[in-house]
Amino acid sequence: MASFDPCSRPHLVGQGFVVHVDKEFGTGVLKISPGHDHNDYFLARKLGLPILNVMNKDGTLNDVAGLYSGLDRFEARKKLWAELEETGLAVKKEPHASRVPRSQRGGEVIEPLVSKQWFVTMEPLAEKALRAVEKGELKIIPERFEKIYNHWLSNIKDWCISRQLWWGHRIPVWYIVGKNNEEEYIVARNADEALEKAQKKYGNDVEIYQDPDVLDTWFSSALWPFSTLGWPDLSAEDFKKFYPTTMLETGHDILFFWVARMVMMGIEFTGTVPFSYVYLHGLIRDSQGRKMSKTLGNVIDPLDTISEFGTDALRFTLALGTAGQDLNLSTERLTSNKAFTNKLWNAGKFILQNLPDKNDAPAWESLLSNKFDCEDSVLNLPLSECWVVSKLHLLIDSATACYDKFYFGEVARETYDFFWGDFADWYIEASKARLYHSGGKSVAAVAQAVL
């Protein structure tokens, strides 16, 4: 038997072209199905083979299938094998693990078919998007993802933008009733404009109908940065105020599928890169590092997580992530950060219990008169207070520098270390001596102000 499974054949380099067959598998004979397999389609085009489609859209075979015309695809396969056995042409039958694609929801076998689709020429668009990064008009964070961005756009293929779905933005193409729709068509913004164009060309009695296809989701999404702001009205207030914007924040897995397309479309239709920075966060995975999916049953529901660990613990766990680095969301991480949020709560409770009564205006006036924003005011503090306020200033400087570089996870880590290690474990304990023991009201007031 010939090798029928296109997905399982290794690619072997032949004489000037790629041969999609493993000589060790089956008979080593290759069946080419240019109309029903991606690899075979490109191979057939390279070798000048005809592109034949043997299947109807309802899964039955058409007239090209000859004796098997009209049969369901699965029934045709059974009949073909039965006839091979009857005529003695079948050599043997053995099991083979086949990687035929199936629908994730329904489990149906997906059958590739050749069909007419609308494409967009991508090279001119990609060149402008590549130059935007090269000239520094667009910065990608982390920087290592620039290589992935450049690789995609440097090897870009024309983009199939039409989809056969029941909903979406319709392809803005109208056909002429009675004319060959591959040669005679009208491109317009709406049906009225299309009819006006058609009447000028074919007369007032012309009838038109719109292409039933809809735009690819990514195509529609690529228009997001400006179409949501009033474009193509360039005088719209939102467009003038928010385009271009400073930063796009999204997952690293859609750098090409969405981000690059927004950049290409933004430059093409507005002449301007839609954002100055692209910040790529990691994906949230399960504790074993697997991507969450309904199929695996490993989806972590945020509401369930919040019920068990609290909103702040979940938020802080995600805030500790590193740009572009996937985060394994484990019980251990959440438990640790729940302890941190509890520590915050307890520290806040301690401070509130040791501040003046809210109605004691003179005490509050005296407390708020303490300033710690210059070097002299800090150096004149008692040792414990001088130490913790100095550490706080170092944290502020470091956090500010990290924010400027978009190192958000580092801000979270340094804040954690300062609060837990310096403030909660050391200064709160030191402040108790000022608040509860000898030293007088003035020393206690300084400790209150620092707290």
C-alpha cells in the first residue's frame, strides 16, 4: 500500500526538490494529493502537476473520483480496500498511528480542500514594519523577541484574509449577476457605492451580490489601534489624542499573529507606527508548565483561586512574572504570596493601632510635620529610623529605574524584599521599643511618623 498519511512522512531532500516520503515506510510509493494536502499542494505546484479536487463540501466524492463518485469519503475508503482485497491487489493490512487533524470541539476529521480565497500581498507591508524596529521607532520588550519578529516578517507569505464563517466583517467585494466572478467584480466601501460603480460600468439594470466570505479575525483585529478611535476620520478627537499610543502589552505567543499585523496595518493606513513599545508578558501555565486547555482539564479558574488564596495573592503572584517568561501557577507560589498579603494586613493593623486618634488634630499636625524627603532630615533621625527610611529611598530609586525599563517583576520582588525583610521583620520590631517603653512622646511621635 502507498503511504497515505501526509502528516507522518519525514521530509527527505531529493534532486533539487523536497520529497515527502519515507522510503522505509510501507512500499515507499508516494500518492500525491495536491488538492487535499498542504505539502502535496506545494510539491505539485513545484513539479507542474494538476491540482485536482475529488471531494464535495458535504464530504462526498465528486465526478473526479470516477467509480466512487457520490459516496461518502469514509464509505469510499472501505469500498476501495474491499475491492483491493477482492482483486488480490492488497499486499497486507497493518495498524499505523496517523496524525490526521481533527476538530478540537467535535472530533471530526478535517479535510483540506483547494478553494478560491482572497489574499493580501504582504512583502511591502512587512518591509515597513521591519524598518520601524530597525530605526528604533518601535521597541520590543524583552529585546530578544526582536529576532522572532524579524524572522517572521523576513520570511512572510501572502496572507489569506477570507474565511467561510457565518459571522464577521464581510469581504468588501461585489459580483455581477451573470458575469464570471473571477474576472468581473467591484471593490467598494458599501453596497450603495458598489451598485453605483457597477451601474457606471454595466448599465442601470445591473444586479450585484456581495461575496459571502468574511475577513480573517486577525485581519479585523489588525485594525484595532486606529479603527476603534474614529478612523478613517483623522480629525476624530479620540484618534488625535490616543493614536499613536505609548505601549501595547500582550502575550508573547501572538507577537506575529496580532502585534506585527497591527504594526503593518497601522503604518499602511495612517503612516505612523501604532505604539512605541511592545511589552510581552509570559503565559500563565499550570504547575507542570503545560498550557491550560479544556482538553487537558488543567484550566485554573481565577475565581476559584481568589476564593482560596485571595485576590491580592493572585495579583501579586502574576506581578512577580518576568517579561516574556512563562509563569507556572502553582499552589506553592500562591500560598507564599498569601502569606505576604497577610503580612501586609497585619503590619497595617499594627500601624493603625499605634497612630493617634483620628480626632486628635494637634497630634496629627505634629506627626505630619515630620519630613523625610531630604538628606539632613533623614540623617537627624535615630539610628533605626534613619536606617529604614534610607532603605526606603533606595527602594524608590530602584523601583523608579525598573519602571523606566519596564522591569515590573523586579519592582514586585524588591518591594517584597524591603517590606518583609527590612520593614516588617526589623523596623516594626524596633519601633515597639519607641512606642511602648521609655523615650518620651517625641521619640514615639517620630516612630509613628516613620511607620
